[in-house]
Amino acid sequence: DAKTTQPPSMDCAEGRAANLPCNHSTISGNEYVYWYRQIHSQGPQYIIHGLKNNETNEMASLIITEDRKSSTLILPHATLRDTAVYYCIVRAPQGAQKLVFGQGTRLTINP
Amino acid sequence: GAVVSQHPSWVICKSGTSVKIECRSLDFQATTMFWYRQFPKQSLMLMATSNEGSKATYEQGVEKDKFLINHASLTLSTLTVTSAHPEDSSFYICSARDRASGFHEQYFGPGTRLTVT
């Protein structure tokens, strides 16, 4: 599975949009981009995934560049409860089917 | 979304004893379950993948005789840490894939904090 690169930490003001970048320049054509987050001392929570089209759900939006080498997770109106470590993972449908976590981005929402 | 539970949520044991952690999928059938370990301020590290009714596949560097995994049913997987030592103290998290939802859906349990004294 392709490797991802994320900034180690980011800050965002409450109520503003939080934009979390992820670089996956070696992504293969059949690999999906997944985003999970982990609030302190809890298990990871699924946020969203996509292949090449932009995706939106009740939690967030995922913007994938046309060349698929990077993506951005957008939390439109961040709240204090969104403070967490956010993980960007790429994975192909076939093979071992396991999610391998990198270091992620520690997002802090400030009041 | 689907729910994965773990029991116990935390456990303290003496060095040399064994500890069993249960992972259950409460409202779905999980053909595949995963076990992760997380040390403080670090990311999750995949330990093993288990498929119902077959032997677990361990990641490189994980001792299969020390971390025994059993996936006897579609809703239950157990991780037994045998002869635990202080360096095994960690946050253990299981994850399960919903058989009906297919490849993309994977749900995580709340984790079990193990402290070995």
C-alpha cells in the first residue's frame, strides 16, 4: 500500500473550517484514500473514503486532486469535540486488506 | 454504524501472568478481525489479522506464541497476552470488518488498556 505524509500537528479555531492535507504521491490506480480519527484514549473512528471523486458525508468532505497524489479532509465547522489525531490511509481492495496507520495529524480546535 | 466492544476496558496484572482480551461485533458478523497495539504518543501498530475459523496471520516482529489470537465465531475474537511483562503494557485495540458491507467498512473497538506490574 502507498505511503502517506501528513503534517504532525495543526490548529484551528472553533467554528472555522479545518483543512487537513495528506500527500500520497505513490498511490496506485486502484487504491482508495481513507480518513480515520482517534480521540484521546479511544478507538479510531471512520470518517470518509474516496477513490477519485470528491466525497461528502455528515462528518466531512474529502477533496482528492485530479492526479490523486494528494487529498484534503475538510471539517466544515470545527468544534472542540473534533480535537483528535487524524489519519490518512491508502489501501487497495485486494490483498491483505489491512489498514496500516501512519503518524497522523494532531488537530487541536481552539475556543 | 456498527458497534465493536472490548472487554475489559482496562486491566492490571502481575508480571508473568496471562491476560485475555475479548473483542465482539455486537450487531454484525465479522469474518475478519484485526488486533492493534498502541504505545503512548505513538500510532497504532497492526499486530495480527484473524479470519473466523482459521489461524491468525501475524505481522513481522510479533510473537505468535506470546500473543495468542482465537477467532472462533463470526462475532468474537480473543487476544491472550501470555506471560505478560511490563513492556507489554499498552493500549490494545481490535477492529472488525462487516461481512455484509464488504471491503470499505471497518469498525474499531474502544480499546483495552493493559498495565503489567
